[in-house]
Amino acid sequence: MEKVIHEERNLSFFERYLTLWVLACILIGILLGKAFPEFAHTIDAISIYHVSIPIAVCLFFMMYPIMVKIDFAEVINAGRSAKPVFLTLFINWGVKPFTMFAIAGLFLGVLFKDLLPGFEITKDGSEVELYRSYISGCILLGIAPCTAMVLIWGHLAKGNDGHTLVMVAINSLAMLFLYAPLGGWLLGINKMPIPWQTIVLSVLIYVGLPLFCGYYSRKEIIKRKGFKWFEEKFIHYLTPVSIIALLCTLVLLFSFQGNLILDQPYIILLIAIPLFIQTCFIFALTYAIAKWLKLPYKDAAPSALVGASNHFEVAIATSVVLFGLSSGASIATVVGVLIEVPVMLMLVRVCNRTKHLFD
């Protein structure tokens, strides 16, 4: 119990209670959607080329605080311990997207298919089965390796913080080149209509732009104010910005989905089940392979945690741009946020209790 309390105290106020904030935003969004049905539609209508300006602002401020924390000079040191880096890259891009597609397809497309609503209208006006939209949201989660809170999970698991940071940097760069083609291919298999130009543009805007701004602003701030001021002052006040922007986006999402959730609240649970299974499976697989490769615990733990966690900010951003606020895909990505913190804290505890296996 003391260990769990210690872990929770290492999280910031916003991060510690993220699940509660998400639940509160769900409730606020649902009530807002009921009281003012046109609110989300009016906000979403403020757009340029189908990109909502208010949502774009919120999503940028979700991503920028994450990117500005990354020291990309650490990528150079990755070659000194190539084995855990290759393991994490293999899991993130060679295994995880396909197991997510398979598990989500099995549960939402087969086992739970008859329990889900019928159809939805996409942004281009075509009609698709709603279960495919939920699977698409899961796919967008599965191809987005975590580059944010995984730094916290690795630290709490007493892993190699340098390795975790290297993976954050490498995954951020890899997403620029792999997220769009891999996502477009899997969404195509799922028979979801998707414009390739939109998914490429969304990755460039919501990953590339914050990455560019984060890199150069970090460099300039450290040059002018010093690294100590950057770490103790700038980052300290910037950290809650990402979560506040995320929560504002969630209010809009659920104001659109209020009627569906009130009529069929079990949908959230049905989506959460395959996401939970996927997270635990990828963690166990990566942890087992790390043991087989004889990696030390300090590298095995963050490798498994990076593989298990998802970059839900990018997934939400992409689903909103591709399918809209009212889509089932956007709801599926939000469910990913809902389960992320409690599940990852559980896996951190598993790591801390099994580290003796790597001695």
C-alpha cells in the first residue's frame, strides 16, 4: 500500500486524478449536449477545409507541452543499448497495430457486433456500420505509441529514464513517417472511407507542428534562461496545459455524443474490454521477450510500458480530423483515455513486484 501511495504522489495533481477529470468531462459534455444541442455543432462549424479551428487550438496545446520536454540529443545515445530500442520499435510498429486490429475486430466486429448500434454518417456523407467506426478508433490508438505519460510510468517503475526518453524521441520521429501509411492501410482493411491527404495532413499538423515548435522553443529557452529555469519553471507551469486542453476537447466530444451515451451507456464498457485486453497482452508479450533477451530490469520495464501505453492525444486528434467530433471512432479513442491511467498504474505495480525475475 505504501508503494502505491508513493507512486501516486509522484504524479502531478492533474495526472493523479486524470480518470476523474475524464469522467467529469464526460458528464459535463453530456449535460451540455442535452441542454444546448447546437453548441458542439456551432463550435465545429468554425473551420477551414474541414479542420475545426477551436479543436485545432486545443489539440495543439495538448501536443506542444509533450514535445517541448523531449531532448532529441539523447537519440544519439540510443545505439549504446540497441537491443531494448529494437525491441520497443518491433513491438510498437511490427506487432501492436496488428494485435489491436485483430482484438478490436474480434470483440467489436464479431462478439459484440449485435449489441452495437447500426450505422453512422461519415464526414463525406457516406454511411458505414458503426462497429467499424469503433474499430477504427481502436486502430488509431494502436498505431500511436505513447510519447508523454510513459515517461512517468517508466520513472515510477524505477526503469532506465534515459532509455524511456530515447524511445519518446524515436517514436515521435517514427510517427511522422509510419502513422499515416500504416493507419491508412489498416483503416482501409476495415472498409472505412478515408482520404489519404487528410490523415497525412493531420499527422503533420498535430505531430509535426508541435514537434517543430517544441524543438526550437526548447532550444531557444534553454539558451536564454538556462536548463534549470526551463525544468523548474517553464515545464512546471506548462505541464497542466496539455491535460486541460485534452479535457476541453473531451467536453466537445461528449456534448456531441450525449444522446447515444444516455441511451446506450454499455457501449463505453464494450469498447473498454478489447482495449484493456490489448494493453495487458502487449505488456506481457514485451516483458516476456525482454526476459528472453536477458535485458536488465531497468530496460525491460520501460520497454514493456512504452509498448503497452497509447498516445491518445494523437489518436483523438486524428479521429476528430478524419471522422469528426460525432463519430464512433472519436468515442473509442476517448475510452482509451478513460482506462489509460488506472491500467498503466496497475502495470507499474506489476513491474515493481516482478523486478526480482530479472536479477
